[in-house]
Amino acid sequence: MEKESQTQSGILPKQEIDQLIVSENINADTPIESGQIQPASLDLRLGHIAYRLRASFLPGAKRKISDCLTDDLVMHKIDLSKGAVLETGCVYLVPLQESLNLPEHLSARANPKSSTGRLDVFTRVISDGAEQFESIESGYTGPLYVEIAPRTFSVLARPGDKLVQIRFRRGPQNVLSTQTVSIDLNASDSDGIVGWRARRHSGLVDLMKIAGHRANDYWQPVRAPEGWIILDPDEFYILASNEAVQIPIDQAAEMAPIAPEIGEFRAHYAGFFDPGFGLREAGGAGSRAVLEVRGRDVPFMLRHGQAVAKLEFEPLSETPDHLYGTHGSHYQAQGLRLSKHFKL
């Protein structure tokens, strides 16, 4: 008889993800590493090839992605085994090393990892038969792919690089509460920096080099002496939330748009928050949400305290056996912070 703790609806924690691996509901080309499994999510790894596409696409109901990779869509095939450059302005599709064999009561949702969003690398996970990105239907059996579109920085990618993550959900989505996220444009440090704006035509970012790139070569500081900034169209910014964020031990959260009708900027690209983020007992007191912001059609004035997104909190099926940050993290207790690839 299945234990009661394993029949509760909600987002699955680490120990249940471990069980999915043991029971081969999650499979992989090479053994899944312990570091891939987060308190309530699983990091997914790039495979060995990439397809350079003419355009993004969805396969649609009952169509396999492999059947869509025809000469009409694929421009060329790239071997990632020794590392390959994925260039800005291009769209790539990469088979992931992980595949799924989900039971009928489990669905999944994917999202870019925090570092991916902060690099302005646009990613979306796709499955066979998909009619929307990032969502994996309950009972899905088959491979997973990731669409990759670098926006500002070209990146050097290899097999095993982790750009996206996936969560598993038992039962329907159940949003318990929401928290409004607004922008902090009041500098707390003497340097007056409230954000960073990406420099176009910068050098290559090697995804394997942690703290291996000088921040000033890729970013220029943003200051707001009057408490406001103007977002330039199609420019990319890293900003921080005005509010501290805390994710309870029995919940997970995802960033979502607060008002889609505000059409002058997009406020985030990566949005999973694992249980324990920002909690004092997990070393995260005072943690802020870092926001990836892109200006859109016209210049737009952003004011201190302006609401730009919201956090949606969901229950876990059970409390995870460890919390975010307790085994080390680049982003626990963060304020305004660039991706882990840069050093100031």
C-alpha cells in the first residue's frame, strides 16, 4: 500500500524525485548526478548535438519532435561534444539527456535556471506532442528537448551543461497565495549601483567557467539617483526586488507576470524558487528576487517600488529532506547579483 505521504497532491520534493529515478519514471543517457536534484526540482542536462533551426516551433498533438526535424526547418547539425558556440540571434534545439516515463497522476513543468535567465539566454523545454512550451502533460512518456536562443551573449556549450530545470506535480496546480514583487531602485551601497545593463557585442560566455568572466567586460552599472530609470527598447537589465523573499519549507514558488497588459517590458525569464530560499535557518535571511528585465517597444520609465511581477506559492506533497542553500548555493542570501559566471 502506498504511504499516505506519497499520495498527497502538490509539487514533489527531492526524496520523491529520487524515487522517480529509482523507479525509472525519470531516465537518462548517463547516470543522474546528485547535484542535479534540488529540494523541489531537477536540473536537466544538454545532450551531444544541437540543431540550428530556421525558426522556433511546436510539434502539435500526436507529432514527434524528431519527425519535425526536416531540411525545411533544420539549417545544420552541431556536435557539442568538444564544445560549440551558440550564437546570439540564432535558435537551437538540443535533445536533453533526461527522458520521462510519467505515471498518469504526475505532470511536470520546466523553467530556465536562474543563471540561464541572468545570461539572457532564452530557453524553453519541449516534448513530443506538445501544444505549449514548458508544460509536460500527465502520463507523458518520451524524450525532452530544449530550445535555446541566446539574446545578448553568445555562449560556449557542452554536453552536461544545465540550462533548465523541471518540477513534478501530483494533481492540479494549487496556488495557495501570491506575493507582489516590485523593483528596488534605491541604492544601499556607496557605489550607487541599483542594477546592471548588458553590454552588446561582448565576448563569449563559457558556461563551464564559474566566476571566470570579468563583469565589467559584459555589464555596465545602472544608477538611479532620482529613484527611477528609463529602460531602452530591447536592452537587457538585471535588477533586484524591493521585497525580501522567503519560501516556506513546505512550499515552492514560481515567478509570474503581474499584469500582462503592461506591454513595455518583460520582468523575468527564470522563475522557480525552491523551499528554503530566503529562510534564516537555511542561511538566506534577507534574500531578494533578482529580476531579468527587457525593454520592449518604446522607452519606459521604471520607478522605485513599481510592481513588476508576482510570486505564486504552491504546496509540496511533503516537506523536503533538505532546504535550498543548506548544501551550498550561489544565490542564497542574494541581493543584486549577476549570474555565477561573472566576478566583479
